[in-house]
Amino acid sequence: MSFFDMTALRAILDTETDTDSPLSEELMSQMRENLEALLILLAGTNITGSATSNPPNDTTGWLTDTASAWTDDLHNGRTLLMTSGLAIGNMYTIDDTVASTDRLVCTGDNLYSDGVRSGDTYLILYDVKANLTGHDHDGINSPNVTLADDSLSKGKIKSVANTTGASGDISPASRVDIAMQDYCFHPNLYAETPGQNWITGHSSSIADTVGRFAFYNNDDSTHHNYAARWRYITASDNPFIYAIQDKITGEIKHLWACDDPPEGYWRLSEKPIDFVAPIIESGLDMATMNEIILFGQNREFVIELGEKARVDKKLPFEILSKGYDYDINKKWFSSKNLKEV
């Protein structure tokens, strides 16, 4: 059980497996060693050690290694593999990791009766005993996936098509800056003609990796609509809605709606003091506008908004403005239940 890298694997020769060759003990031994090497390469955590005292002579089932640097619960759910001694090759499910006593607890197993003794070496594998659902890269049955500087469990990572995105009405001779999430693909941009284009967005920091861009309406007399949709890589948070509403008419001027908030506003339930809007228009007098900021919104509502926009061939902000009323006390949009004639 000393196979920890690719050099441990030996190619099986054709002459060892053709019809004229016997199923030799050497061939079987090499196949076994290669399978062991593959197991460790694929499922090994590269964490090894040795028992520093005999396990208890009962069914408490723990192994002590005073040279370890474990933290509580670090290896819970993983597999303990003995790599030397009388119990070599035995595997045990680790039910608890106790830092204060340097113990790996394997409840219900009797390591002592199996032959484990002080000085026996071990290797910790990702779970290869109880895992029946495949490798979801949760750090227990397989390694976490590392994405840039953030460690995200692969089971939680998703590629999301933001069909609602950002949309609105740009005032004449005005610019609207839009922030997306981090890890975004290039957006699909739509703008009414004439006189709109997109330029660099409202963050000039070279350290900022959030997707940002801007629309500019260079028409001096006419409002023009825009829309942007994008796909992004993310874990999962609750839907977020940001809208700018005219206080007098009640019309929605701009909308940013998505399954996940912009960068920096995850796991929030209320607007933070330093909130920076994901949509900023230079031509609006914000004193005449309501800022609607909704964290943790109903996911079905966001999906419904995007679907209605697709079916009715309108922009999401138009669907929200014409088809829904905003209750400032409940912080919720409700359908007007009106049909256009």
C-alpha cells in the first residue's frame, strides 16, 4: 500500500494477457497493485499518519494520533484505510474527528480486535464505503472544486441563464451603468435604435472582476429601451430584485432581477448601509423615484417575470410596470390581474 503517484502504475503487457499466457500470480499481483494505486490516486486525501497508542479493546472504535493537526469534524464521513500492520487494507468510516484527543472515531468498529496497534500507519480517503450517490465534490466523498480564490462545492455550483436580467428606459442624453454578478459570461445586449451603444461600466478598479457595462442614449429628445441578459457561474442564493419606480406615475423605469444578488450582497435580507445599486442612470432625479430593493424573493415570481416577457415579446421592466403593483409595506409585487385590450 505504498502507491501514491503515477509512477506506481505499471502498464500491463499484451504478452501477459494474450490467450497463450497463463493467468500468472505475477500478473494478478500487478493488477491488484495498479487497482490500489488508482484507488489512492482518485480517492486519497494525501493525509497519512500512524497510531500513537493502541486502540481501545472494545467497540468504541477510535484511532489516536497525537502528531495530527486535525480540527473538530474535519474528516467526518471519510474513510480510514490502514496501510500497515495486521489490519492492513481494512477500511473504516470515520464518524467523528475530535481535535482535543487527536482521535478518529469509527463508531461500532473494533479496531483493536481487527489487529490495529500503535505504530500502524494509515491513510485517509474520501468516502469510498458509504458513498452510493456518486461524487458531488462536497469535500467528503471527493475533493472540493476550487474556483478562482473561492472554494465552492461542485454540487452547489450551477450555470444560470439570467433570462430576466436588466432592462429599462433610458432618458435622453443619459447613461445607465449596469453591474452583473462575478464569473459572468458576456451579456446579450439589446437596445432600441437610434443612438444607443454600450461602453465600459461604472467601476474603474483594476481589481474588480464583476461584469459591468453601460448603455448610452445619445438621442437628445427621445427615451429608448434596453435589455441585457447573461449566463453566470455561481453557487445558490435567494432571488434579488432591484427596481427604480417613478413616485408619481408608479411606472418602473429600470429593473434588475435574478436568481442571485450581485457580488457583495449575498445572504442579506435588508439593504446594507453602503449599498451600491446594480443599475445607475445619470439622467434620473432620484428624489422623484422610489428605490425598490428586495432580497430573498420568491423564485417562481422571478421565473414568471422572465417567462411573461418572452411570451408577450416585451421587456421584463415593462411586464413588471404594467402587470404588477408594488406593496411598500409587504415589500412584494402582486399581479394587477388586468388584460390588455
